[in-house]
Amino acid sequence: MSFVDILTRTAERVERRAEALLPLPAGPEGQVAAAMRHAVLGGGKRLRGFLVVSSAAIYDVAPERAERAAVALECLHAYSLVHDDLPCMDDDSLRRGQPTVHVKWDEATAVLAGDALQSLAFEILAHPDTHPDGAVRAALCLDLARASGQRGMVGGQAIDIAAETAGSPLSLAEIGRLQALKTGALIRAATRAGALLGGASVEDIEALDGYAEVLGRAFQIRDDILDVAGDPALAGKRLRKDAAAGKATFVSLLGLDEAARQADLLVAQATARLDRFGAVADPLREAARFAVARQS
Amino acid sequence: MSFVDILTRTAERVERRAEALLPLPAGPEGQVAAAMRHAVLGGGKRLRGFLVVSSAAIYDVAPERAERAAVALECLHAYSLVHDDLPCMDDDSLRRGQPTVHVKWDEATAVLAGDALQSLAFEILAHPDTHPDGAVRAALCLDLARASGQRGMVGGQAIDIAAETAGSPLSLAEIGRLQALKTGALIRAATRAGALLGGASVEDIEALDGYAEVLGRAFQIRDDILDVAGDPALAGKRLRKDAAAGKATFVSLLGLDEAARQADLLVAQATARLDRFGAVADPLREAARFAVARQS
């Protein structure tokens, strides 16, 4: 089976699990439930879900548990996209080839659906079905809360908006920090979630943390490359945004060729962090290669 | 010491703990940290924090633990206010006598500060300093997530907005359901948090749940009364909103006198639920009386 097949199958399993865990629209509050489903279901690579499932597979974690945690990470990711797409943030009307939540419904529904998706992520992780040991569930919640808060994803988005408002492009180091927070923190939390579910050793978790950190950087460089050189029809979202906004990115500072070269170097580094694991970590190794080869 | 003195002292302790737990503004993401502090610190009755601390006191929970959980509940409450005040929601510019976050900064900062406050609430609850037993921490997270999500607080706000958009006033039963979700769920979570920290029996938790449910209704009726008959200078927020918006409330449906009578009946019911507890539950009993006597 090719890697894309494995990725697709995993995405389908996570999708089915999400379908069951998301609230069904009912009553006057049903519109928010419908918006939550729109934001999470129906597409996307589910990279974060894949990382949870693949790191959990190293430890033979029961599929149901891994998939529940994968859905939690995807809900958290989806909430961040719904809020980032708002008019007061990045003001995007297209996502995964579909209208964004505030376009399909309205801004209030987008704010509320995002808020409820964040709550749902913690509800899923804290539920006994995710793991019988409360300490593991609490650790999952703590990790996700740190990755998503002011010192994580929200902090990264805040830096991004501040830079745009100030109109002074960021340096390479500043972009590195921004991206480590904005996308890196959640990618790391996804990989750690699988390890926590599997009762991984401190050394294993350190290795996986290192892998995820480097993977996150490679992933972001590829995003910057696709924003400049990608096909909007394949991406399912607006491209050329950063250049239009005069934003500094890895590509604007390094050029396309050097950015691609650095992404390849990072892939080699990421896979090297997995040397302590056997063939069971192959999906994670392939995920790193995929991160810099993908077209969307 | 009078009840207002006890309430004030508890609020001060929760305030100091919040001061220490909220991130300090630093770096380009510091504006979000400043907005989070603005939203949480400097005032408010801290009713939710008081309920956590007072229910925990029944079980002699260590003050630090109870205060951490109290701060988590206050962060969750503050996030809901920041988002509810947004132009696309209730569009309020004044809160606790201060400009709301989107007025003092901007809408993007208000969305992000609210998002980060929700994350922080779970980060605090999931941290080992809140309780040594991971199962208790996970239970606290699960409870809060349920109270805040689409089947809780967010669901209530969604019903509220849907009713306003539809322009058809709600019935008494519908308002009861709306308020049970919008404010009741979090008040119940606050009371439960203290009980969970204290290892309360199922019977105790049931009694406290019943108390909190009735208290939430009494609290909301008083809010509706204050919206009509309160002093804006004491309230520190815009009043007469519901009448201006043509919204059905307990007061518009029952009249001021009958609403006040029902609130008093609910106080009697709430305190009756506490009969199994001795004098140690007196602050909870007084909180119920305060809920319907307060001017702000």
C-alpha cells in the first residue's frame, strides 16, 4: 500500500470517528452543531490525526483510543481555522474548496462553532473512553491546552497579525518562532498524544518531540512554497496571500530553491530522530517526506 | 464577618491567584496576554470562583487547589464575556465599568484572548498542582468542557442569538432552557469542581448539583430584574438591553413582582438542597440569598 493510501485510509477512519463524536444538529442551537460538522468533516489531509494514530501505533494502542485523540486534535485544528478565517483575522472565504463558516452562516456562528470545537477537543480527551488512566487523560489535556493557548497556537497567530498590522516584515528567526508556535505546537502535541496513550518512555517522547518539531518546520516551509507556486484548484483555498499582504515568509527571505533545499534537509533530520524506532515508525518517516512533497 | 466581606475576601484571594496564573505580556504576542489580564483581573463578584472555593471548603480542600480551580472557572467565564461582547454577538462596549476587549484593542485581539482564556482554563485544571490524582483532574476537565461546549454555554448563547435573529420572543420554558445552558451549566460546574476536588460522595454531588441548578435560575431572574430596574452605575455595564432588543425575559413574561417572588422561592429551594451539610455550607446558603439581593 502506498503512503498516500495509508494516509487516506487513516483519514477515513478519523473522519468516521469524528462523525460519531460531533454533536448532531437539533433545536435552536443546531446551527452551531451544523457549523462544527462543516468545519471538521469532509476533507483535509488530517495530518494531525495521522500523527496521533501513527505515533500511537508504535505502542500498539487500541485503534478506538488513538482515533478519539486524533479527532480531538482535528477539532482543535478546525477551531483554529474557523477563527483564523474570520473577517477580523485573515478574512478568508474558501477552505478545503468550501465556503468558510462565517460565509456559509455568519460571524457569530463562526465564533461560537470555533469555541465549541475547542471545548469538544478537551471533552473527548478527558473522557474515560480515551484512556482508562485518569493521569494519561489529564496529561493529554495539559499538553493540548499548552499547545493551543497564548504561549502556543494563539500566540503564533497573534504574532502573525501584529506583524501584518505593524507593516514591518519579520526576520527569519522571528518567522521561525512564529511558526513554531502557530503550527509547530499542535503538530508536536499530536505526536506526543500517541506516545502518551501508549505509555512511552521519557526517551521515546523526547525523540518524537524532536521529530515533530523538525517536521513542523518542514511542513510550514512547504506551505510557504505552495502559497507561491501551488495550484489553487488543488489547494482548495486562496493562495498568493502572503505576497499580496507583503508578508515575510521562508520563501520571500530564502527564495524558492533554497527554501525547498532546507525543507529536504529538515526531512532528513526528522527521520533521523526516529532511528530508535523500527519499521513500526515507517508511517511517521513517510509523513515527513510527504510533508515536503504534497501539492495541497 | 458579613457575607459581603466573605465574598470580597474570597474574590481577592482568587484575584491574587489569577494574577499569578495569567501570562505576563511579553514579545509581539504580549497584547493578547494584556487583553487576557484585562478580561479576568480587576473586578467582578467572582461568583463562580466563590462557588468553587465554598463547595471545596465543605471537604477541607487545600486553599491553593480550590483557588486554582476557581481561577480556571473565572477564566472560562471571562472568555465567554469577551466573545459575547463582540460586535457580531451582543456588541457591548462596557463591562465592569471598563471598555470591553475589542473596544480597548481590536476584534482580532478579543477573539484570540477569549480563545487563549479557554485553553488556560483547561491548562490550569489539568496541571498536577490542582490535584495529585489524575482522575480528579480529568474529571474537572470533562465537567468544564461539557459545561462550556455546544450542549452547554455555547449552546445557550446560540439559542439567544437565534431568537434575536428570528425576532419571535421565546416562551417561559424556552427561556428556562436557554438560561440553564447559558449561565446554569457553568454555575453547576463551579459547584461540582469544589466537590470533585474534595472527593465528595455521589449523594453529596447530587445535592450540590441540585443546589447549583436552582441557584443558577435565581441568579438569572435577578439579572433580568436588574436589567429592567437596576442602576447602570452600580452594574458597570449597559442595562435595559433586553427591552430595547424586544427580548423575552423572565421579567417581560412574569412581570417584576412575580419574577422577584419566584426568585425568592428558588432561594428557599436552593438552601433546602444543602440540608445534608452542616454550618460549613453556610457560605453557599448565603450565596443563594445574595444572588437575588445583589445590585450588580
